[in-house]
Amino acid sequence: MVTVIFLFSICYATFFTFGLCDAVPLSEIQALTSFKLRLHDPLGALDGWDASTPSAPCDWRGIVCYDNRVRELRLPRLQLSGTISDQLANLSQLRKLSLHSNNLNGSIPPSLSECSLLRAVYLQYNSLSGGLPPSIVNLTNLQVLNVAYNLFSGKIHGDISHSLRYFDISSNAISGEIPANFSIESQLQLINLSYNKFSGEVPASIGQLQKLEYLWLDSNQLYGTLPSAIANCSSLIHLSAEDNALRGLIPATIGSIPKLEVLSLSQNELSGSVPASIFCDVLGNFSSVRMVQLGFNAFTGIAKPPNGAALVFWRS
């Protein structure tokens, strides 16, 4: 009985001193140590990563633990350079990986997909290259994937996870067609594909995205017409597809998107009349759109509203 009480007291004291009782698995400490060894750390941000400390790695800078498992790895804006170790796959309880705004290079290790509980990956503003591993894009719990402002290339292969809410791969060199496997089950709220090398047509399946609020497709090599199905994106606030080779008419149904505030389609090959529905409904009431950018196209004018009312524009 005395022995049991003594052991309980040690565990109790350790818990309130270090927030621990059972040690973090050695495999996780080794994974983080391997990660550190692959990096150049000019600011000495990781100097305190000492595996001999009682609470390692939960008292290390940038590490967040829960139930004695590493849940988050957050080391943004620290001038870290080097490559991302594939040993991070051993952090099986990892929920958040944030290494943005550093000088990391190399590729995203496909083994990172073994962290199947990942919910957020922030790798923007680095010099990462290669293709986006399909197994990462399709992680079933992933909600945020931001790899903007890197050097990624190649095509997007495989399905985009239905759980994704925020998908930003802008300012890379990704090519091929925009994925067309969007479905009504998707949770996507933001898609930013701008400043890449996407070609082909804008897929009509984007109209399945009922929760989509922001869609940026600027500065790619897209052609064809803008699909009328995009009007089915009932939550859309911002639609931008500037600097492409889109042609034909603007679908009049775009004016029926109830929350649309920004429509930016400059520098394309669009033609015909600009639909009056972008500016007002059939009764002459102003639409929700607050900013329209249509310059450098081949429009012939603005169509008259169905009721024959005149459109009036103000300049500030």
C-alpha cells in the first residue's frame, strides 16, 4: 500500500511540474531530432531542443503536446533552411504543421501523409519544389493546405480531400488542368490557384461547391468560356480570373449569386454585352456586387435590364 501511494505521489508531482506522467514516445523525440539535423538554424531558434530534458520534447520551442503526444510543430519566420525530414511521419498524432516564411527547399516528403490526423499544413513562402504529393492533398482530415509562394511544379494528381476548407497553391509553377472532381460534399471555402500555369477550361463541377466563398484563378493559361454552373456557388463572395484567355460571354446567371461582391475578369478575351444582372435584378434593385473589373476585353457594351430601366453609375 505504501509503495502504491509513493508511486502515485511521484506521478502526481511530475504531472503538475511538467504536465506529464508517461513519457512522450522515443520515436517522436527521434523524429524531431532528425528534423533538426536537416536544418540550418542561423538564429539558434532550436538550440533548446535537448532530448535529455525531463519534458522533452513538449518544452521545446515550437512544439505543442497533448496527452504526451506531439500535436503541433510551429516554427514560422525563423530563417530556417534545409529540407523537411521524412521522419516527421513518425509524429502520428500531429494535427498542425506550420513552417511558413522560412528558406526551406527540397520537396514535401510523401511519407508526411502517414500523419493521417493532420488538419492544417502551412508551408507558404519557402523555396520548396517538386510536385504536390497526391497523398497529402487527399488526407481525409486536412482542412487547410497553404503552399503558396514556392517553386512547386507538375500537375495535381488524385482527388482533393472533401474535408479541405482552405486550398492555396498560388504563385508556383503548377500546370495541367484544374481538377474537375469537385462534389457537393466538399467543404471548400477558399481556392487560390492564381499565378501558376494551369491550362484548359474552368470545370463546371466548381458549381458543386456550395460553401465556396473565394475563388482566385488569376494569371494562368485558362481558355474557353466561364461555365454558367458557377452561379450555383451560392456562398461565393469573390470571383477573380484575370489575365487568362477566357472567351465568349459572361454568363448572365453570375448576377444571381446572392452574396457576390467582387467580380474581376480583366485581361481576357471576353466579348458581347456585359449582363445587366451583374448590376441589378429584374426589378432594378442593385445587386450585391460592389466591385467589377472587366477591362482589357472585347465587350460591346452593357445589356439593358429586362424591365428596360436605365443603369446609373456613380464615380467617387
